[in-house]
Amino acid sequence: MNEFICLFLPAFLTLTKKDLKDTPVNIIKKYATSVLAINFIAMLAVCILHYVTGEATIEYTYVFTIKYLVLAFVLAKILPSIHKFIKKNFKIEVRRENREKNSKRS
């Protein structure tokens, strides 16, 4: 039960009232990407911390659950602002050119 709470609860903080007026498919997309991003970054931090301290396993005790939830809640609050910053300041464009435009096929 602790794992379920740690995985799916923090991503609800990323949803806003504006998002809830959107279509259900878009709400689920945003929630799913938030779940993946938050848990990836949180587990990466936990794994790095366990590697540095030399602990071998990750056990979902109540103390670990509280620490993980605090980390995930902080990430859930900062990730939307980071996403907004990246979306506002960076643009990625992919163009594809057909190189065989004038060549004849045999």
C-alpha cells in the first residue's frame, strides 16, 4: 500500500483547475507524464543516495515512505514551473528533407 501511495499520490498536485476543464484524455496524459517524471527523478535521487551511503536495498518502511513523499511533493510543486520555463525559452524543431528528390529509381 505504501508503494501505491508513493507512486500515484504526488502527481495529483500538478493538476490545476485549468487542467480539470480540459478533456479527460488530456488530463490523463498530463497525470501520467507527471507520475513518470516525478517518480523517475525521485527514484534516481533515492538510488544515488543509497549508492553513496552504501545501503543495499530500498525498503518501504513508514519512515522511508514519509521521506519519499516529501521529496515527491517538492518535485510535484517545482516540475510544472520548470516545464513552463523550458517551454517558454527553448524550441526544438525537426525538419526532414527528401534527398532523393530528383533521382531516378531503377
